[in-house]
Amino acid sequence: MKPLVDFLRNIFKMPMVWWPWMAGLPLINLSSIFFLPRMEAWVVLGTGLLAATIMTVLHAKLGYVRLLGIGHFVWIPMLIWLVFRLDHILEGTLFYGWLLTLIAMDTLSLLIDIVDLVHYLRGDRTPRF
């Protein structure tokens, strides 16, 4: 439990401008529980838990470094699959809107993570906060 608490403490050391993003991203992913037993919701929930586990383990070993975002890379196959699933979901429904929002937010997060990964690979290995 301590690694998770330490990880969350570091998140709250980020500039306040990032707090809505850092709260909104897990909330949109965890909102999948409201759409169970839909298969897509189970996939989002499971993939989100896997990403959180990877990031917590990396944080315990390396600290709060730019490499943590690679935990989100498990989203890539999920996002591709979800885009193809959209054709099978009724437009205009809450479920469809949630999926579109999730796809947009997770994709944006991956872009931020790629930028962070490039910084890390170029030698920026110091903890961010």
C-alpha cells in the first residue's frame, strides 16, 4: 500500500494546473464500472488496473520520473479495439459518449506520455517533483 500512497503524494506535488487532468483521467477510466456488464467496460477497467499497477511498480523502483507514462502504453491495443467497437454501439447514447470521451482523453494522455518518454530517453532521468 505504501508504494501507491507515495505515488499519489507525488501526483499532488504537480503544479495545480495539472490536478484536473490527473483527477479526470482516472475518473473517466474508472467510470467503466457504471457500464458493466458491457464487454468494453470490462476491458477498460482491466486495462486501467494493469496500467496503474505498472506505474505504481515503476514509481516504487525509479521515483516520479518521466518513464512512468509507459504504463499507459497498454491502452494502445484497447483504444484501437474501442475505435472499431464504436460501429456496434448506438450513437447518441450515454455509453457511446463515454467511449468517445475515454478514447479522446486516453489518446491525449498517450501523446503526453510519448513526449515524456522522449525526454527520458534523451537523459532526463531526474524525478519530476
